[in-house]
Amino acid sequence: MQRPDPNDYPPLGLVVPEPEVRPGGQPDFSHVAIPRAGTVRRPPVDVDPEEIRDLAFTIIRVLNREGQAVGPWAEALEITPDDLLIGLRHMMTLRIYDARMLNAQRQQKTSFYMQHLGEEAISCGFQRALAPGDMNFPTYRQAGLLIAAGYPLSAMMNQIFSNAEDPMRGRQLPVCYSSREHGFFTISGNLATQFIQAVGWAMASAISGDRKISAAWIGDGSTAESDFHAALVFASTYKAPVILNIVNNQWAISTFQGIARGGSGTFAARGHGFGIPSLRVDGNDYLAVLAVAKWAAERARRNLGPTLIEYVTYRAGGHSTSDDPSAYRPAEESTAWPLGDPVLRLKNHLIALGHWSDERHAQAEAEILAEITEQQKRAEAIGTLHHGQHPSPADMFEDVYAEMPPHLLKQRHEAGF
Amino acid sequence: MARMTMIEAIRDALDVAMGADPSVVVFGEDVGYFGGVFRCTAGLQAKYGKTRCFDTPINESGIVGAGIGMAAYGLKPVVEIQFADYMYPAYDQIVSEAARLRYRSAGQFTCPMVVRMPTGGGIFGGQTHSQSPEALFTHVTGLKTVVPSNPRDAKGLLLAAIEDPDPVIFMEPKRLYNGPFDGHHDRPVTAWKSHELGEVPEGHYTVPLGKAVLRRQGRAATVLTYGTMVHVALAAVEESGVDAEVIDLRTLLPLDMETIVASVNKTGRCLVLHEATLTSGYGAELAALVQAECFWHLEAPIRRVAGWDTPYPHTHEWSYFPGPARVAEALRQLVEVA
């Protein structure tokens, strides 16, 4: 056998993926294959994952262009018009809340904010598949979970303003909510750590012979973190009753999803190496999100193990108030996104069903805005970042440990509290 | 009382905890069926079933991360990192998550978890099975860090750690697993059965966290140390002829300052001793605290003896290890200062 001669080969070159378009270019999503609504099959929940590998490469969609809910996923939903109206209201609330808080940040009433524009269906829809006692391990862009779980907007605002009524007592960056009671695990700010924690929580429920399930949340970019892999290994090994949610909104701050995805085709396909049933769903379709979430929750409750879901969506706004997307992507890209606006799509569905109208929609918008504005006034009256009442600085030393150790007590005294 | 090695004492503590509290679960690499590479969990899976004591994938971040989720649910996970040297992949989960859950959620979620890990050298483990990374934990607020030096303390401290409402890093000096070790690697190995601290009470008892203990009374100097180095210090005191007090800290954080200050104020001289590397080691914190609290009683500069600032070398293990000769020399120099 001859040893290879490296000189017989051309020099090596590194591949660095690039998005299709940059600022100044014409957005083009024609390469995104979008199946017609209602055309993707709905397998039984105990299906062999090998038989549904194709579902990680398609997009499950329910609402068509005419505003009709069609296909097997729609038929399995058993949803009433009232449920639909509640869903629409959750999404509208989140959107209006976002707009108000974004504006409050610009008025320097808070240091920072992160909005959900275009992604409202995912968290608002998903939460409706959970039961009281179940636990979400969210990222910073799932406040719809809280809204749909009935968490008070006033508590959310107090957290944003870090005022005296902030349930997190001014310790956490704005949007890092936490409510055990509402099935919402404390948001870290470090990426992906919660993904494996959700699996541990689900394992604990199974160890205890309980009936609760958990849901892990992560963004497309953070799937590159090692903890994503840790979560899939553990979830797969112990068949943990967990739903592993990947929100693919195309952008990780300024980095397009191709950098994290590499050659794997889709993020959902990551589940295949672990034997985890993996679905890809239209994240801008409230009914598709809910239908798939219910399918995955049913699997978890029947002890059939984890499900991986990729929500295909688009981050229409900036990553945060510290971000300017016009520096790295065309401004028109958001409007060119082919899956549409989740609020409009559910609104059109309700209109098509004869349960809603443009007038009622405008009226509901006005009502929600008035309600949020009223709550905001009350929250601001308590305090905003630089004005009003705040948690006592003495509180800074609390909750580091259950019982304050001597060295911390000494430092608190030194600080003058 | 029963005669036990430190391994048996740790296993006994886990057994007592699992027997008393169904929420205690034990897991890690090779921990389940086989019972751990050091055998600390042997028999627990057979006794309590494989959902309470089980093997995990080789993923330390996963082990600790899953443990955090379980603790948040309401279980009491006692996880094993096979060697302290392997904990780095779990460091983000320990520092950013376990240590801060209570604080960042204002008490809504807590993390009553114990992370056990064999630490220290002296077994020819090379640079990846010998490290003493305790300073990387004591620097992290929200954690408690414990290092036992004998079987009796190991059992009582581990039970206290499991019952603690906050995350505890429990570092087990692996050179002490089977017997006390005073650093004389060329002498015959001694066993715990001939040592009084190898006598371990049966059933449940705790050694409180945050309490040091005086291992030897003396008048000429104070040695602050923990883990394997407690035994090295005792040997060095005998060999140097310096009548030093030896304090076994047992818990590095929270630290028992009362015991330290009383001793140093009495002796006026202080030697800080650990196996971990010197620079920015836990000894730096001890030295800073002692000079701040005991400055007017000090008759000589505080001395530190520690591992050299090199990776832990394989063949040169005994040149690296701060053995009794180095400690004795430092003690003599410490008391010679006028």
C-alpha cells in the first residue's frame, strides 16, 4: 500500500456558510419548501420514530390561505370557537404588551427588552397543551406561556421595571420572569442550560411516579450548545416525559440559522440520531402549533418518551433592544417571510368561521391596549428603573443561601444595611 | 460504632439518606450497577432500585443539569462526578445555575443538590485524575464546599450536605479513601481500621457544615488545612518539633472564622496548607482573612505551602506533592521569625 501524497490534492479551504441575502439584497425565500396546509399526515402517538423521519423535513400546517383549518392535524384538535378567541386574545395581548414595553425601554423606564413579534403563536399556542403542574423551561422569548397560563400582566411589568413589586426583587434582567405556580421556570440568560434541566425535571416526575410533564425551550442558534446534546442524550436514554422545543426564528442575533444547523438540513433532524420522534411545524400557525404540542404532550403523558419539535418562524423584530437588524439583513426580509403573520392568520380563520370581524378585532385591540395601558400606569406609579419605589438594597444579600452565612451578614453590615 | 474506610462511610451515609428519604436519588457515571469506580455507591442500586441509583451517559453537564431539574422538582439528587478533574464541562451548570436558582427566582426554585467528586492526588493519576479545584467553587457565591479528612466526618458531613437546602460541593480526597495518608509515600500504607476516626457511628448523625475542628493543640503556630493535608500537617508537626495547632477546616465555605481567629490569636503564627496549586488558591483567601482579623496578634508573616503552580505531573508526583518535609521546613522557618 502506498502512503498518500498530500501534494496530489489541491490545498484545503474552510467553508463559512453565508445567508442568501445581506442588506441591500432582495429577500428571496423561494428555496424554503412550504407544503400546502393539511397535506402532512398525523401519525398515532405511539408511532415508531423510524416511520416518521420525513416529518422532520416537511412543515406541518393547518391554516390555509383561505383561513380554513384543514387536514388530519386540524381534525384531531377538537377546538371550540371560544378556544380560538381565547388564543387570538393571548396573541394580541402579547403583541400589544411587547409594543408598550419596547416603548417604555425607549423612554428609559427600563434597561432592556426583548419582543416576540412574529413568534406569538408558538408560546401562546403551546401552553394550551399543558396542564396545571406541568413545567416549562423557557428562553427569553416565550412570555406567551405566562400570558396563556393566566399570569398577571402587572407582575410582568413590575419585573420589567424592577420596581418594589417586582417578584424577582430587582435581581434579574428584564424579561427574566419566573413563576413556579404558572409552570414557568426561572429564566437564566445563559443559553441552553435549561434544556437539560427540563429533562431532569421530567425524569424526577417519572422517578416519583407523578403525572406531570415538562417542556424544554431553545432557539435555533443555541442548539449548537453542548447542553442541547446533553438533553437529547438524557431524554432519549431515560425516555423522559419532556417536549423538546426548538424555535427556529432564522436569526441568532446577527448570525443566520445556517451557522448552527450546518449540513443537517433541519433542526428537527437532530432528533433522529437519538431515536426521538421529531416534527417540524409552521410556527406562525396557532392551530398547527397547538395540534403538534398536544400530540407531543399525549406521548409524554402516556410515558412514550420525548418528542422534538422545530417551530419554523421568523424573528420579525430585533434580537433585543440592544440590536439593530438592518446592519445584517434586508429590512424587507420580514415582510417577504412566506409563513405570514400569526395574529392575522388566526384572525382570518375566525372571520372565515363567521365568529369574528375586522370591527370586532379593532375593538378587541382597543380594549386590550386600554387594559394594558391602565396596568402600566399602575406599575409605573410603583416605580420604573430610575424612579419610584424599588426593592431595598438590603434585599441584595437575601436568597443567596437559605440561611445567610456569617461572611455575607458581615458584608451586608459593611454595606450599611 | 463500626470500623469503616472512607468509601464505606460515604456509602453508609448514602444508604442512611436513601433509606430515610425517598426523594434522595443517586446517579453518575458507573454509579449504578457497578457501584462507582471507587465503589462509593456499591449495592445501592440493588437495595433501592434502578430509578433511585443509576448510571448516566458520560456527560457531566448533563449529570449536573439534570440534577438541577430534579432538585427544582423537589427531589434531592446526590450526583457523582467521577473525578473532580472531570467537572469542568459541568461548571456552567454549577456556577450559573445551581448556585443561583434561589437568588434569581427569589426563592421560587431552589437546588438542594450534592455534587460529590473525588479530589486530590497521590495515586499516580496524572494531570487529569489528581486536581484539587476547590477554589473554583469557594469563589462562587451560592455554593457550599466541603472536604472531609476521615471516615467519621465524611459520613456526618455528607448527611448534613444532603439535608442542606442549598447546593453543596462535596470533595472526597481520594488518597484518603482507604486509609489516612501523611505524605510518606515510601512507607507502608496504613488502614482506617487502626485509626480512631475510622470508627464511624451507626445510623443517622450529622457533622454540621461550617464548623472546623482542632486536630492537635499547640502553642507555637497554627496550621490551617483540610482533606489529605490534615494528616500531612500532623506528621510535619511531629517531625519538625514545632508545637503547632492543626485545624481541620472541614467546610471551606461557609468558613468557621471563630475557630481560626481564636487559634491564631493564641499562637501568633499561621501556616496555610493545601494540595491545590498556590496562586489564587483557597490559601490566599485564608491568608487574607487571617491578616485582616488577627493582624495585631501576628508575630510573623503568614506562610503558604501548596502544590507548585504546574499541572499535576505523573512521574514527579512526590516532587510536586507538598509532603511533610516541605511542611516541616516551613513550620521551622515560621517559628524562627523573631
